[in-house]
Amino acid sequence: KKKVADCTQAQIIAIDIEHITGKEAIEYAIKNK
């Protein structure tokens, strides 16, 4: 559950800062753990 929460938080940051969504946000989140 923690990994999912961390990934989700990273995606939110990616969307807010980088303005990216969907697969790109997930890839960004994984890249920037």
C-alpha cells in the first residue's frame, strides 16, 4: 500500500509541477521516486 501511495503522491506532484497526466505521469513518478 505504501508504494502505491508514494507513486500516487509523485504523480500528483508530476501533474501539478510538470502538467503531465496518464502514462507519462506514471513513468515520471517511477523515474523520480
